[in-house]
Amino acid sequence: MTDLSHLQLDMSSADLLCDTPGLRVSLETADCLWACPLIGMEQSDPNLPAVGHTKERNGSHMLRLQRDTLYVVGDTTNVPEVSSNAHDQSHAWNSVNISGEMTPALMERLCMLDVTGPGFPPGRISRTLMDHTGVIAWHINNAEFKLFVATSYTSSLVERVRQCAKDLLALHDFHERASSTH
Amino acid sequence: MRVEGGLIDRARPLNFTFNGKGYTGYHGDTLASALLANGVRLVGRSFKYHRPRGIFSAGSEEPNALVQIGEGAWQEPNTKTTTVPLFDGLTASSQNHLGSLENDLMAFNDRLSRFLTAGFYYKTFMWPRSFWERFYEPLIRRAAGLGALSGADDPSRYERGHLHCDVLVVGGGPTGLSAAREAAALGARVILADEDSLFGGRLNSERENVEGQAGYQWARQTTSTLASAENVRLMPRTTVFGAYDHGVYGALEVLTDDPKIGTEMPRQIYWRINARRVILCSGATERSIAFANNDRPGIMLAGGARTYANRFAVLPGRRVAILGADNEAAQTAEDLKAAGAEIVATLTSAAESTVADTQGRRCLSAIKLADGRKVECDTLAVCGGWNPNIQLTSHHRSKPVWNDEIDGFVPGEDLPPGMIVAGAARGVFDSQDCLADGAAAAALSLSDIAQNAPVEAQRPRPSVKPVQIKTPAALAGSGRAWVDLQNDVTAKDLFQAQAEGFKSVEHMKRYTTLGMATDQGRTSNSLALRVLGQAYGVSPGDLGTTLARPPYNPVAIGAFAGPSRGQHCRPTRRTPSHAFAEGAVATFVETGAWLRAQWYAQDGETHWRQSVDREVNATRNGVGICDVTTLGKIEVTGADAAAFLDFVYANTMSTLKIGRTRYGLMLREDGFVMDDGTCARLADEHYVVTTTTANAVSVFRHLEFVRQCLRPHFDVHLISSTEQWAQFAVAGPRSRDLLQRLVNTDLSNEAFPFMACGPVDVLGVPGRLFRISFSGELAYEIAVPTRYGNALFAKLLELGADLDATPYGTEALGVMRIEKGHAAGNELNGTTTALNLGLGRMVSSKKDCIGSVLSKRPEMVREDGLRLVGFIPTDRERQLTAGAHFLEPGAQATMENDLGWMSSVAYSPTLGQSIGLGFLMAGTDRLGERLTAWDELRGTTQEVEVTSPHFVDPDGTRLKS
């Protein structure tokens, strides 16, 4: 061993893609994301969120994307039912976080979910497509979403989200100019 | 001529050009209204005969006034002047003429019109047959057409999006506004879309009062109320162009036509609207009347004339004659007179005479009446009645039905699910009735989904009021009477088609091209049927009608593509070492969605082979490093993981010891090879399976199918970890030396032998190490969590600098696997068996597995069947070619003589010659024989020698060293 220094991560913990009063988009590593098979468990356990839903327990978020797998964001010891089967997926995903009043306008350009209606209210989670890129969309709060994207696809999605945000802001300015002229 | 009033903003003048000449208009104008205001009446030439054409309408039904907007790469042909809002700097030019617009040399076509009737192409250009594509068609296309594309990439940007609503109201006229208002009050999520920039529809064009105020003011106020409602989304300049399955509607929102702005933001957005209910309030389109020479500039629809006068404050002419429906004619006369026009004739049913012909060279100058009188005028406003806009109702194949009362087609009963039609679109033309009908339709539509109960669902809806006096479709006269202005189809063409047996409307349409232009026959289809009905004394309903298809209005292909163009056509995946590879100026290759380094050229290397040969030699003589993250990786866990893998692999995995890896082969149900890879056992109930890059997704899907459907009782779980781990091949005789500098695990042959695996600490990062080899050299694959990948790649090269550590790409990877005789995608192509690949003994006979039974079919186990073997050219200077077929020397190239094919070839720097892998009948029995390799595509034939597929280290000494 000639060098015991730690390897460096190739991405900073957060990268701000857009930061305006109406829209904030950031890219983060999906730290502490675990895939937990529900092996030998009652899959309709009321302590677990239903498929397509999320639940918080002691600061850890349980994301139920499918019947037999639970994703946990945070400390898996808070979800002892699955902690022994947890697979680290922190490096498999990055997250794009979107917030601000223009979030619905951005989201409706990116994906087919009903982001402002009863089809996909806060607390829901879904696998979906953004253009041709698969993502896991998590509706956290009103006008706040977290999108998990596979690491290898991140640059494609980020480029798309960044351009879309830029266009949206340009359109906003265009309407502002038009109304002020009027 | 500009007059007082209107809904334009005179405080905001706008400059524009048409055919290079500068003009001024106002904000609120369309290009058409601004041209008319500046006295421009001739705006284009007709499609076939190059007849002078002017502005015929004031809406999207316009068949005549098509121009080219913009210049250079921005230019957009076939744009309707009637739908383009004027903007400062707009440049427009006329199209489809040779020479100037005023003196079009192609106008001689009009003199040949008697020879250019319907079907003349089919009759005239029959011989010689080969001339059609080479000569006739290009000639015809040059002579007749519309505008031209720039030939450059469209610099405009387009966006795409998805919307959801309880109710989509299509059309923002009085009916649509009323429906949206009612639906909003019922608590529904409403989208109101209209192709116009102003909501209000005809209310902006007429001088009538609604609910005690001017119609346009009512529209403005209602729009304002709706705009402030949280549950309403107003979408002006948005055309709902198609009704698709499952309540999805296609809509195109135009944000700007200005190229200056089009660089800053998308110009158009293609929306897919998911609507639970749809209220179609698309209004109606005025129809024309067929009479001799009814196509001259200055002849326009009466409703359009009123729009120009009332909304745009433009008089289409000074001396106006009016022809057609009594009530419309009276209203038109009143409005135009109020605007300052002189009404020189009003030719209603009560008039003593009617129009027999028109005169004027480039514009209308006079009309000739049937009684011989001549009336000088510059404008003729025509109204033949109104046709409901029912196109969207037909997009699910609903057939319109003829309604004698309104003398037009109305929607059939079998509408797209969730759709209700209201207002003029169903034949209710009175504005007050439209308001009531819109509200009633909203209540009915939302009766089962509205939030604000109770809903008065069965509110009475206004009935369709019969048209009192029906306007004739055609007037007697000796000249040509145009029915389809855009495609230059005359009444004579229709009769000719009938006479020649094209009686079905579908046949007539295709024979004459009626309604097949970009306007989709908005002003011509119904007129044609009425003309024929009148001539033959039958109801147009008995003649039938064609069904409208999407799109309602033309949509630019760019809008459908949206942002998915160029490099954004599909997403790309980047490997963990992408940044390093970019820095090393690697050449990349697309493998599926992945971008992989193909080779790393160094200074002085001018040909890819130089780089690849160097990388191969460096690896075989020292150590090479390659990013192999793209291989699929699947974690298989659970008490039944071993039994599960025994079932999905042809060979046995349950006997694999912890800390060991085994090559594995998967078969499909039909017994053919599906994929290969490795299977490593990390713990008693934890395996890691690798797949080929190409089959990563399909193998995972296959395993999930087996788990969920074929072995649901198994305690087994699958997690894809392809993205979680960055994995690098470290290959070559110095690979152990290099890795030993990185990990503190003993990597000696005794402690970590060939096919060993296990967790390792990689400079403080938890990793995995596998002693497996694709190159045939002493080799390892080392994995770390993905985001450490780029750093590890660089670290490996840094630590191996004195070992001549070299990064290698997929090309060198491919060369080395061919040298070693390993099968890859070209061999695992879905048509080969384990036996073909020389892996027949891997299909265990001691257990059941997917594909086991069918892999034993007689044809698949024939002794003389295809076998994977190696090939070298007998002339060492020559290159082998993949795809070549093998023949006995001197045999003819026939299917019967085909002995197999070359699947992969490479230049081997190790052997200094071209080598290949391929499948040959009874191949393993023919080693040393000479055959002919015949490549039909490249037109080459050469002699090859059959060899073992293992060109390098056939006994495996190197990889076990």
C-alpha cells in the first residue's frame, strides 16, 4: 500500500441548477437510500406505507414503490422490519430537488404525472418517465418534489431540467414584459 | 383601409414587411388584418393554376392567404396570415410563384386549365413508366406547390408537456366561456383552450350585446373572472388538434412567432391533456358559394368581413357587394356600412338577381349578375351558411350526420368517451342559446364528478333552430366555380369525378384532392357535398362525408419532437470514469444508451488501429484498465437464492462455494442461449450475477418474471446494482502487482486464485474484487461505489505508472476477447445454442432449468451442427470480414452450399494478422481445413483456414498464473 488517502467523490454533495425566487432546483447525491426487500413479511402491514405512498418514521422516510420492496431514505434502524435486508443504493441514484411556486409548471413539462391534482398529491411516490429518462418522483409537499434518477442517467436529466427551467423563466419574463407593456 | 373602433391597440404600432416592403400595423392585428389595412389584397398564388388569391377569411379555416414567415433558417412556409398575430419586425413573403407575385410566370398554367382537370396526372403521365419518379413528379412539384423549407435545421425550440383536468373546454367563444364559467363554479378543474389570442370567438367580431353589455366586453369580463379562479387554466393560442384514446387530447400552444424571442424560449408547446370530460365548443365555420370565378382577391366570407371591420377596424374594401344568407347579409351590410363602406349590392334570396360571374385581373373589380347587369365593387362578402366544427368528434371514427334543419353536418352519437358538444358546434347558432347550452353542457358533463353538489344535471338545452331560408350551394354561370380554394378544385372537377365513377366521397376526395390540403377542407368539404347534392337533387347526407383525422390544424413536426432532437433524441448513460475519459480525449462509442470509451488516442497516433494495438499490447505485456460498469449486476438474496439460480442458469450454482465465482449460461424457454455472465457467491444467501451490457435489462426482467410467476413460493429477492457499483477490469501480467498496491487483501494465487471473489477495502472505501478474465490474461475486476469510480480509475493509473498501466477501451476489449475466443453479442445473437458455442457440457443434466428440455431437440444437438471455431486468412496480409459465409472451395454461393458465417473479426496485434470467430457446420471436426469465405455485401472472396477459437493462451496458463 503506497497511498492510504480516501478516494474522492466525483460530485459535490449539492449542485444548484437554478435559484430564483420562483424556482429552486438542486442536484444532490441520494445519500442513505436503501432498497429493502420485504422478505417473509406481511406485505400489507399497516405500519408500512401502501404501494405508491410514503411514510415518515423517526426522520427516516419509507417509500413504497412496489409490493415487495421498501425504499428507505435515512437510517434503516428506524425501520427494524427491513433493516437486516437493506441494500445500499446511495450510489445508484442522485436526486433532483425542485421547489418554489413555479414547480408545477416545470413538472408538467417534464413528466406525465398529475402534479397539481388528486392523481399525485403530496406524500405520493411513483416511477415515471421524464422525456425518456426513468425517474422516481416523490411529491414531498405542495410545490416540492424530489426526483431520484439513476446515476448514469443524471447528466441527461440534469441537462433537460436545467434547460426547461431556463425556458420557463424566460417565458415568465416574456409574460411580465408583455403585461407591463400592455 | 383602417377605420375607427376595433379591439386593436393604437398606442402600440408595429412595423412589418411583406415581400420586402415595409408596412405598419397595431398590436392586436393579425398579419391578414394589417395587410388589408395597408391595402394589400393580393397575397398569394393558387396551388395549381397560380391564380391571384387574397384573404378569404379571418380564421384558421383560411385556404388562400398562406405566406412564408421569417427568413433563412427561421422561415416557415404555408403560414396562415389570418392566425399570425402581428409583431414588430415580422417579415413575410408570398409563395408559389415564379417571378414577382404580381407577374407570376407560372400563371400560364391557368390558360392550360382545360387540360389540368382532376386526375390529369394519372392520365397524362403514364408513359414511359420510369419517367414518373425521375422526371414527371419533380416537374409537377416544381410547378405546383406551396412554400419551401429552408433546408437548414429549424433553430426554433419546442417544448412538450402534460396537463390534467376534470374538464377540457375546447373553444373559447360564448359557449366555451359559459361552459368554463359553469364548470369552474361547480368546483371542477377546468382547462379552456382556444386557438385565438383573444377569448370570445364571434363575440369579438359582432356588434351584439350579451347579458346587457357589448359581446366583446362580456367576453373580456368573463375571461378576467375565469383567469382569477384557481381551478381554471386559460390557454389562448392553443389549438386542441386531436382526440386520442383514454381521454388524451393533443394541443399545440403557440407562445411566439417572433424568431427573436424564439431563441430565448420555446416557440410552441405540444401539450398532452388528460381530460376526464370534454366540452367541445369549437363553433362553426362559414361556408362559401360556388359561382363563376369566385376566387378573386376581394371575395371573402361575410363573417370574415365583419371580423375585420368590427374587431380589427379594417374595411376590406370601399365598395362592397354582399351575397348569400338573408340574415347574415343584412348584418354584414349594416356593420360594413357603419364602418364606412358603400354597400353596392345585397344579393339575398329576395334580390331580383344573383352573381353569375366576377371580373378583375389581380383583384375583384366588378360582379356580373345573372340578369346581365354589372356592378363595380372591390369586395364581395359571401355567406352560404355555417358548418359546425365537428372535426374532433370524428377522431374516434364517429360519423357525422346530416341535419336538414341547419343544412349541415352535426356530430354523430358515437362521440369520443366523455365528450359533449355544445353551441354552434352542434348547430345552436344564437349567442344567447350558446350561453345557455354551454352552461347546461357543463352541468351535464360534470354531474358525476363535480365537487360542488348538487348538480342540476338535466338542465334543458336549447334546441337547434332551423335555418329559415337555405342558401344555394352553387349559382349558375359559365366560368369555373371553385370549391376547394387551396387545392384548386372546381365544381367541374367534382362532376368529372362522378362521371368517371368516383362516386364515393372517399374516392372523389382522392381523385380530385378535394379537402386534402393543409386546411383539411374546412371551407370545401361541406360545400362540395352541397354542390353535388344540389346538382343531383339528393341530400348531401345521402352522399356521405369523409371523416376528419388529427390534426385539426397543421402541427410542425418539430413540435411533436419537442426537446427530443439531436443529442436529446434519447438520454445517454455515462460510465463512472466518463470524466477521466473525456479528459484523456477518448473516442466514445454508443453501446445501447451508454457512452463508452472506445479507445484512448495518444499523441502521434493518426489511426484508431494504432491506439487499439497499443492498448492490447500494453495489456498483454503489462496491465490495462477498462471500465466495465456497463455490465448488468444483480444482487440475488434469500434462502432460496441458490435454488433460484439453479433454475435460471443452465449450469449449477448451488454448489458454488462462498468467495468463488462461476461462468454462467442462461437459456431461453426455447433452449437457445439468452445471455452469459458470471455468478459470484458473496454469502450463503447472497449472490451477485453479472449480465452482458446489452442484456442487462432483459435479464433482470426475465429473472423477475421467473421469481414472480414461475417460482412465487421461493424466498428470493432481486436488486439491480448496476448503478451502485463502478467496476473496472484490471488485466495483464502486472495486474496483481498493481492491485496489491491498492488493497491489503492477499492476492497471491494461493490466497486469491482464479475465480475467487470477495469484499476488499479500497483505500478506505468498501469494495468488491473478482478474479475473472475476459481478456485471457491474469485479470481482476474491482468494484467500488459508483461515485468513487472516476477517482479509482485515475488512482489505478497513478499507482501503475511504473508498470506502464494503460487505459483501454471497448475496441481493445473486443480484440482481446476474440483472441481468447470468448463469445459476445455477435455470437449470443438469440439464434445460437450452448452446443453451437462449444458450451454444450454446461447444460446440466442433473437438474431442471429453463430451456433444458427444448435445448435437447434433435436439430439443436446434431453432431454436425454449427460450432464456434476460429479462422485466419491463408494470405496473412488480408483482412477477414464479418458476415462472410463459408463455402467449400470452388462451391457455388448458394443456400445449399452455405456452411456457416463469420461472426466477429479483428486484427490481432498479438498474432500480427487478422483473426475471426464464426460458426461452421461440424466446425470442431474441420480444424486445419481450408474454406472459401464469401462476402456478398463487400464483393470479396478469400481463402481461410479453420482454427481453434482460442488464438491466445488456449490452455489458460496466463489467466491462472
